[in-house]
Amino acid sequence: MSHHVLIIGAVALGPKAASRFKRLDPDSTVTMIDKDTRISYGGCGIPYYVSGDVSDSSELTATSYHMTRDTAFFRDVKGVEVKTGVEALAIDRAAKTVHVKDLATGREEDLSYDKLVIATGAWPRRLPVPGNELPGVHLVANLDNAESIRAAVTAGGVERAVVIGAGFIGLEMAEALADMWDVETTVIEAAPRILPRNVSPALSDMALAHIREKGVTVHLAETVQAIEGDGKVERIVTNKRVIETDLVVMAVGVVPNSDLAARAGLAVSPRGGILVDEGLRTSDPDIFAGGDCVEITNLITGKPFFLPMGSMANRQGRVIGTNLAGGRDVFKGAVGSYAVKLFEKAVSGAGLTLEDALREGLDATSALVVQLDRAHFYPGKELMTLELVVERGSRRVLGIQGLCAAGDALVGRIGAVAAMMPFSPTVDDVSNLEYPYSPPFASAMDVINTVGNAADNILAGRNLGIPPESFAPLWEEGTCYFLDCREASDAAPLLERFPGKWHNIPQGHLARHLDEVPRDQPVVLVCNTGARSYESFITLAHDGRSNVQNILGGMAALRALGIDPK
Amino acid sequence: MSHHVLIIGAVALGPKAASRFKRLDPDSTVTMIDKDTRISYGGCGIPYYVSGDVSDSSELTATSYHMTRDTAFFRDVKGVEVKTGVEALAIDRAAKTVHVKDLATGREEDLSYDKLVIATGAWPRRLPVPGNELPGVHLVANLDNAESIRAAVTAGGVERAVVIGAGFIGLEMAEALADMWDVETTVIEAAPRILPRNVSPALSDMALAHIREKGVTVHLAETVQAIEGDGKVERIVTNKRVIETDLVVMAVGVVPNSDLAARAGLAVSPRGGILVDEGLRTSDPDIFAGGDCVEITNLITGKPFFLPMGSMANRQGRVIGTNLAGGRDVFKGAVGSYAVKLFEKAVSGAGLTLEDALREGLDATSALVVQLDRAHFYPGKELMTLELVVERGSRRVLGIQGLCAAGDALVGRIGAVAAMMPFSPTVDDVSNLEYPYSPPFASAMDVINTVGNAADNILAGRNLGIPPESFAPLWEEGTCYFLDCREASDAAPLLERFPGKWHNIPQGHLARHLDEVPRDQPVVLVCNTGARSYESFITLAHDGRSNVQNILGGMAALRALGIDPK
């Protein structure tokens, strides 16, 4: 039975659902409307357009075979009618019509539907402070914003920029401005660390050290109170300082565009996401919704969450397209995987951070390891830091996060764990994860298996590991006995700088020099990456010591954190 | 209860089992013997030592923190006694002793054990042809072989080399010789294609085209009949030709070293692998075995198979170490993931090829896609080819293989599917696999999801895709109507070269030009990657055509295969 499908929103989910549906049901008709005039663009590419990596904004609206995804493309190639510059004002569910307005002509009309798809996306939050709409204050919402920012920068009048928000988009924009245009860039984040919801303090601090090294100024735990300027932005006032600036990028999260749905009486969560079932139907079975305007199930917690990502919109769009055609496809939810490139490093993760897991009331802990990303003898190897979050008792894997200069290699490991997560894997599944091995790409005992093994040892009580950021306070406090487990030559510089405070017994010698380690003082073990200090931990535990702590990730983690004993 | 563990073999599994056991049970004692004098080396690194990527063979026996893993290291750092140059001659299971011989002194003795570990590995097959032991004929078995080959090459007397066998090691050695030392290198393979057991004909031919482009001569379906020379190798005689050569590398597979186990009455498979249970115990509960000398369970077929890889040895070594200490760790088997670097491309896979699956009697098919490995607008993108092997009916994923110039990116996708495979994933799990998305690392609809979607369409009968290597015979036969679905400008060169034989209707125009496509002739559709020809397929199917075939992977696959309509 052919019918007419109306789709509100033509950026990511809408076009995917429309195309899939038309392939399955060519006799049906589809009308897709969008209030913008440009449609079907890769919004995630905006930072790379601003940086200049993507030379022209038209590339973001092109297919991989260089056709522009415009109204004509959808009409001719996909058989989908698109009306741009048309805003949906209200849904009449009883009449099965949507009242719309042509923004150019002001003309209003009712469009009918048999099935409706709401793909209204999300809109960036605008910080409620004075001056938040001054010229020069930019959101990162659509191609118009992207072009305004790039035009401002290329015009040459931007020497200083402030990015508000240190989430993915904020940091990507900071990189674009600082790295490619040499703009003196400052990031302001209200949380006490960058990527606050995505990684642990240790990984966040490592990423922060790298960004600062690249010349970006970052102010944490600082809130913007006003944006000031005479006709255009000139400065930002925070609770701690005033920052002169020529341009502001506001990237403080997005809010689902669910007003239209809510006004039509569809179920919407308290946080504003449209509620859908596994078939992506709203509370009205003739209305589907997906993408940035809905909440989906978090497959780790079983609770609804908000995951505004282009990858989600695409996959959900296919499910909706199938179900519009009478299919029974399901979207069960997501584990929340992500990746972000920060200058020469990548950060990636999936599932819960340790902080998230504890907040959920789970009895969680985490293992952090630093190991080379491929065979240690292979040229071009990089250190990879991985943190695996696990539940005690059940041994279930709750999340994984990591940082590495080899982005593809990191994303591969995170992707492998993300792929398993819907199946409720345990620590043992990570220990035995069969990452394809060959020296140019992995280690025989790969870093992903090592982090599983490390978690296994922690759960078994065989390794009292403490995160690397614990080092600094312990060092300043000065009551612990700091024992370097590396070879004498590696330890020599620190021994020389800190006589009496830094100690060295190479791990291989420890069993024969146990008496040199005080029994009445807490011991902190450090090696290069945490592997040998773990072995020293075992030797001391076997000797009956219970007051020993092992710095996970060792000197590699300390250095990445920017911590240097001094 | 402390006890004494004896380990036969000190390359990969032995050292891992020993170290793990000693960490768990420091009061016990471990003796590890090896008939070689060099131990604990990364044998998988041999091709990279021969190439010079690894400058000194000592790097292959070093830890990642630059300590040499020799007898002193195991004694001091791991608490393990190692006897090198000592061969195990016989196991007396009743007396719990192993009769050994010191190869330097000739002295024999009995070593007792409470628990024994057999880690005797595998040995390369030596082809049973005349001259197979002539000087200049090398196996790739240990560091001595590696040093002999590199010494021969660096001495300058090697202008031509022949590698027998086009499996992983053979091709890695061919690359080492040809790429780094400019040796005129010929590979001879008895099977009709390279990597015959690892990839489909399409992927094999793509890899072959690349290797040949890099200057390696490859002879397929050709068998070596003799190796000849006066005091040293001078030529190889095959069933088709005589090849002059200065050096021969024989890489025709390995055979498990299970004689010792068999003679002791332990259960050994007809193919020579020692049989072990999930705890890696042999048929004698006091004797463990693992690594290249055992058979393990193939998690896809449920049958035993042989997977001689350093990664397996390391993971099995940990399991044995745990179980020696009274633990209950299990090694359930493997899906058989692998990766291999071939000049500027990587090939990787996991699970069964389509050929394997059909041979197993499974009702299998496969989907092949070619798509960019990251956002199409992001610089540095590469085309990735993936083939997903699936079972009809159950929709179960049986295997995945791929090829890409971005090796880490390819290995990441294969690793993600390999990670899921023990959980018996379906096509839908691949369609929804949550590979971490960000434009620098993945696509919003990532290539891994696309290959899942393609398999879904094939299983639903929505895409009659045929593998790209089917093109050449159809083209030569000349009875099909070849329809190029790309835009006119893309199709123009072929239209001009083949008037009347090559046709073009851009996919977006097809619905309005159906009458131009003959109804009485089989139609073959081609586009750039297989995406638009799939859409054209649907348009034609909707028009009632049943004699249409779609070339999977499109022109990208044809070009990679070296097929060019001419």
C-alpha cells in the first residue's frame, strides 16, 4: 500500500529516512521540509571547514561522488520532494496535517501525511548572559554560522578568539582557530576539566596538557558572566578575569528541538528529548522521530539518554525508512561511543566513565594502562593510554576511554570494545579480544588485552593501582616513600634531583633488597608505564606489605599529565 | 601449595606462562628449557628485521623498556630459571620427569615436574623437493634464519630472490626483499591466488595487483619441482619455468611440533596439533600445552583448528599461568583474526571467507563494498574494501575481510567485528556497530555499517550483487548490456572507447529513461563504488526486470583488481 510520508527536517536523519523508504517503496511519495535553505549537510565537518581542511562549504553538502545534495538531487536521484525555507508551525494529529509557513513569502498552508517523521534536530544552547547576541558571538549550528566564522577569520580582523565550552565542538573549534589561523585562542570551561563528561580526570589532564602545549589558553572552573563590546564583541567577563577578544564561539551543548512535538501532545522527556520506542515511533504510532531531537536507550545503564551525533541520525534514519515501508527494524539504543581529534592526539571512548558509573550507583573501578600501540620494535609506534571501567562482582565492562597520537589505532581499540558492549562483555572478553595481530598494527599482547588483564588483576586485588593524577598531591604531601622500579640509568636523573626523597630499586633486584624498603611508611611505586611497578607491587605484597600503591601508567602517564616531580 | 613447574619451549607462550605463574605464586619454582640459545623473541618481527625496519635483531628479544629478555633477565626479574641449548627428548608421565640433553655438552639428565607445560611451537615446512637444503635456501623459523637472510642481502651478493609461498610470511618477506633492498623478487604460489586461505578471490586479486605494481613478480598455480645449484642455490625449477636466483625463502606453512607429546601418549589430532581442553590441559591433567603446537576451537565452526600466531601464544600463556596457580581461567577458542601489511596496503580479516563457509556446508553469501574510510570531505581519506560473509536464514556473521591503504583504519573495523564474533552477531549488529564517529576517523554512515546494510539488502533479495572479478568474463563474453550509472562526465571516456558496448544513464535519470534499457538482454550495472548501481538496480527491479546484476564495489573495485575495460 503506497502512502505519503512527510518529513520535518532535512539535515541528517530526514534525508536518510527518505532515501531508504523510497528505495523500499518506490510507489510512495515523500515530502521533506526544512526551514533552512541548505539541506543534507555534514554538520560535523564544520570545524574542518573553519580550519580550512575542507576548502569549500559545498563539500559538506556533496556526496562522496561529488554531487550536491540539493533539492534537485533529492527530486531526480532519490525521488523525494524537498521544500526548503519552510517552517513547520504545528502538527494536527487528528487531521494528519502539518501547518507550515514559507519563510520567504510568508504563505502558510497545511501539508497532509499518512506517516510523519520528526527530524528537527537540536539547537546549540546560547548562554544566558548579557551580550550573548552581540555581533561576533557565534554558535556552531549550521553552515551559515560556519561561513560567518571562517569569513571573519579569513578577513584578517581576528587576532584573538574565545571559545566557551571544552566539549567536542568547542575543542575542535579551538584547534581550527589556533592551529590553522594562528589565532590567539582561549577556551573557557565551567567544569574543572576539559571533556568533563567524556573522560576521567587523568585522560582529561593529558589532553589538556597537549592542548596547552599547542598554544591554546584554557581556563577551567570559570564561568562567563557577560560578553561586552561596542556594537560587536570586544571582551568576555568571567568570574575571574576579563579577556579581550575579537570573536567568540559558544559551544556549550545542544538542546533537542522538541517544541513542535510537545505542542502536538507527543511524549517528551523532562530533559526535552522526544520519547520513542525501539521502532523509533513516538507516542503516536503514525509519527516517527529520530536523530538529535530524541532520547534513546543507553545500553549500559538501560536508561534513556541524549546522544546528538550524525552517526546516530544516519543509523536511526535507516531504521525509520525501513519501518515506514512496513518493515520491523529496531534501534535498540547505543553505548555512546565517540572520538575527537585534538591537534596531534585523539581521544576516544565508549560507555560510561568511572565517574558516570559511580554516579549510577554501580560498584565500579577502572584500570589505566599505557602501552605502545603496536609491536615495540616496529617503527612509528606511539604510546596509547587506555582506561577500562568495570563493575566489581559481575566483572562487566561498563566503559572504555583512551588517548593516543595514532588516532586510527586508538579508535580501532575503542571501536572493538564498543562493538562488544551491547552483548554485556566481561573483563575476560577484553583480555581475550582478538584484535588482528601483526607487528605493524598491534602487539602480540595488545594494549587492549593488557587493559583487560590489568582490570582482572585489580578486581582480584593483585594490584592496588592509583590513577596518575594522585601522584602530585602525594608528592607534595611528602610522607610516602617513592620507589622508582626502573633500571638505575633511567632513575638516575630523579635520584640526583631529589636525594633522600626519590629512591630506586630496579624491579629485578627488589626481592633481594626488601629490607631497604621501609615497613612503617606508605610506599608509592613508579616505573615507565606501570608494568614493572605492578611486578614490584606483587613482590612487596608477597613480603606482607599492605601499604603499597602503584601509579597506573607510570612516568609515561605523569609526563602526559604534565606532572614532573620537582 | 607451592610446586615445581617445568616448561618446554621459551619463545612466546613459555615465558608468558612462566611470568604469570610466578606473579601469582611467587613461592613456587619454574624451570624453562629451550633447545635454542636465544629465547623470548618476537618471531613475527623477522620480516621487519630482514627489511631493516628493525635495525638490530636484539630489538626482537628486548622488552619495550629496552631490557634483553635473556636467561639473566628471567632469573633476576621474573624469578624463572632458564636452561638454553637443552632439548627435551622424552616425557615420562608416570615418573613426572622429562629426559633432556644439553646440546653443547651432550650431557643427558631427567628434570622432574609437578606440572609440565609444552610450548614447543611449530616448525616451518620444508618443501620435499630435490635441493631443498642447498645453501641459500632459507626457512623463516628463528633469529638465526633471519640473521642469515639479512647477512646474505647486506653482503651484496643477492640480486634476485625467490619466495616460495604467498601466505603472510612469504609476502612479508617478499616485501622486505623487494622494497628495502631492491632485490628482484619472485613469489611462487601453488594455489591460484595469493593469501589463498585468507581472502576471497576479489580481495586476493586486489592485493596481487598492488604487489605487482610494486615490482614483485608473482607466479600463481605453479609448483616448485626442484631447487638447483652448484654448492649453493642458483635456480628454481617449477612446472612452468626455470628461475635464476641467488636466494630462496621457503614459506609454505608450519607444522606443530607435537612429536614429543605424541610419543608421551598425549592426544594429538590427525593434523598434528596437541589436543587441549578450555583450560589448556592436555589429555594428562598435569600437562598443559598452548601456542603453535596445539589445536584450538574455531568459534565460528565449533571445530578444532590451527592458528599459529604470537598473539594466541601470549593470551594462552596467561591462561596457563593462571591455571598452574590453581586458577580457573579459560581459553574458549578464536575466530582467527589476522592482519598483514603489503607495501602500502593492508589486508585484514576474521572468521571465515565465503569459500571456507561454503566448504563447511553453510548456506553463506557475502557483501562487498568500497567506501571511504572516513568522512568524504576529510583530507587523507582512503578507499576501503570490506567483504562481509553471512549465513542466510540465521543472518549470522561468519567472517569479514578487507583491504585498505590506511592499515590502522582497516584493522580497527576488522577488530570491531572480530570482537563481536564470539557473541554470534547478526548482520543487524554490524549495521548498528557503534564505531566511534568523528570526521577525521570515520563516516557518519561508516563503511562498517554500510557493509552490514549491504548484506541486509542482499539477504532480503534487494540487491543481486556479483563480485567484481565477475566483470572480466562477462565483458569478454559480450552478451550483456553494460550500463554505467555515473554522471555523464564520469562515463564519457568509456563511452567514447566502446561505442555501442558501454552505455550510460546516470542513476538519477534512469526512472525517466527506462525504455532505453533493453528488456531482452541481461543488464550489468556499474558505478564508482556500487552505491548508485544499487539504486539503479532497485529502479529496474521496480520496473519488473529480473535479469539485472550489480557489480559490487563498482569501478573502484575493478580498478583495484587491475581490470580495465579494454
